[in-house]
Amino acid sequence: MKTTRANLLGLAAGLAESELSAIAFNWPIWAMPHQLPPEGDWTTWLLLGGRGAGKTRAGAEWVRSLAEQGIGPIALVGETMVEAEAVMVKGDSGVLRVCPPDFKPKFAGSVLVWPNGVEAHLLPASDPERFRGPQFAAAWCDETAKWRKAEEAFDMLQFGLRLGERPRQLVTTTPRPTRLLKRFLADERVAVTRAATKVNPHLANAFLAAVVERYRDTHLGRQELDGEMIEDRIDALWQRAMFRRAEGMPDGRIVVAVDPPVTGTARSDACGIVVAGGQGEGAVVLEDATLKGIAPKVWAERAVAAYRAHDADCIVVEVNQGGDLVQQLLGQVAPDVPVRAVRASRGKWLRAEPVAALYARGLVSHVPGLTALEDELCAFGPDGKAEGHSPDRVDALVWALTELVLNEVRPRVRVL
């Protein structure tokens, strides 16, 4: 019979205490797939995960397995000595907690010593000079994305990682777009595993309700909970720090803006459809209903559906491509819906600049769930594209906010 958690728990009642202990400390039985070392001849294992995804436990268990094999000394590197001790050694998932009673190391000063003589030394990434001199056979680096001197500390560690037949290191961290993490992800020799917070079945329901639900689909949530590395484009008009969570509903006009594609095939550009409403001096973005690879009638019906769902005042549609045909199409789908046709007389970047300025002034907010729109805004560069593609969501957003906020004080469109 295959050994599983379920049948082991079923047999637990008939086992002696020593047998129960052996099962309890048999890590491969209890580990989630991302917590076990990847296969292959790797030197660096990068475990990227959200908060509570089990990164610390994976690191502590890996260190324990090295000690059991007699591999040492081992470097335990945290941002500071205090953090290394509190999290990596003494934490709820630290080394001292995962070792069985008959193989528990003694901890004194900054050194762990196991019964077989293997040692682990704590080191602070904040002081890279401390890495000069010591030699190691393995290393565990925790939360490297927040190390202030990350590259310097990691590079110094590499000079000391030279003992044994196969020096290896594990890096556990919640991702941030740091230069060191970019180096790891660009290196084919680095084995990468990923995990989101939600994969851990042992998290408290209160945490899931209070934190996961609150930050779901936000930039912070995608980074801290889903373990995604989200990077802003340096030359983009929008940065993620500019996105504010909406408070309250619109108190002014509501419009649906459409940036239609030239053609209606599977390879066509997307049809940008964005709904926004006036709020005080600014606006709140209410929905991104963008569609891709669909027939013209489908996007027209989608735009009209958004108009009715939000009780909008009109549909603003760009007619540079298609002209009267675009208006006629909307008229055929819903003759009663007012359509305001606009034609771009300036490039995408120039049209977008005053809208981005509204964000910089804190005048635009977003409802939750606009992840794809926010990603495209942060990827929109001076070339008028977003990661090489047409910025259809950006165009629709620009038309909506231009209509709601800018037209009265600084016209940017020519009404037909």
C-alpha cells in the first residue's frame, strides 16, 4: 500500500510514541511539492512564494536534511542577525522546530551545532564584510528581496561557498523586482519553484478573510500573496504607486470608452472597452470590459451591455479606423444609445500624458479587479506600445478620462 498522509493518520492510533515521532518528522510525507528540492544538477534553488506559502519551513527542512547527511558548515543568511535568529532558527518554522528530539542542534551565540558535529553559522546580509573568511558547503538565504545590500552580500557569499563535492544554496523570498532577483531569473542554471499563499491549507481562516480577500487582485496582493514579481517600466507614464483604491461611487457623468480594432479576427488587436465615472475633480475607473479576437458586432454588444449595466451617459468611440462604419455598427446594435465619436489628432503618448498627470495628482482611482488594465498602463512606453503590443486598454482609458475630466479645461479630441 502506498504511504500517504491519509493512511498514516489512520494508522496513528496503533503506533508507539517513537513511531509517531518518526512519522511526524518525515518531511517528504508532509511537504507540498514546491517545498521539496527540485530535480537536476542545480547550484542555486530559488523558491519564490507569497506570504505563508511555506518558504521558511522549506528552508529549515532543507538545512536539517543537509545536517543529517553530514554536509556542513552551512551559512544561514538573513537581512540582520536578529532576523536570522528570530525567523530562520527560532521561528515557528525555524530550524530548531523542525529537528526531531534526538537530532536537535544546540544554539549558542550565532552557531548551531548538531549531534554529528555539523555546524550552521548565522550571517547578516546587511554587513557583507562579515562574509570574508568563512567557508561553507551550503547556504540558505532568506528574504533576499528585502536585503539592502543584496548583490554585494550574495556575491561575497559565493566566494565562501567552496567546500564539499557539491556546494549548493537555497534562496527563499517573496518576490520584488530587485536586480539580484532579476539575475536569478535570467540564469538558466538557477532552479526556480513558485507558490502562492493560497496553496497552504494550514493558514488561519481569519488571515484568509482579513488579508487575502482584502488584497486580492491588487498589486500588493499579487506580489505578497501570489508570489508574482511585478516590475514597472522605468520610462512608463504610469507607475503602480499611482493607483489608488476607489472610495465611494461616481457623482458625475459615466461614460463607456471604446478603442475598436481595425479588423475582427483572432489575430486582431483587442477592442479596448473601459468604463469610468466623474468623481469630484477627477474620476473613478469602474470596469475594464476589453475583448480580443472577436467580431465587430460582439464588441459593440459588449460596449452597449457595459453602458446599460453602469447606467452610463454615452459611449465614446474612436473612429480613426472605420469612421462612419463604427458609429453605424453601434447604431444597429442599440439605436437608443448616444454615441460620441472622437478622432485622434495626436500620438498615443501625447494624448496619454495629461491623463497620467491626473493619476500623479491623485485625481483618479480604481475599483478592485483592474489588474490587466494596470499592467498595461505600467508597460506603456514612449514608443506608443505596451510590451510590443497595441495598448488598447490604455487608449480606451485615455478617451474616457479625457471626456470626463480634461475636455472642459484642455480639449484633446476633435468631436465629429
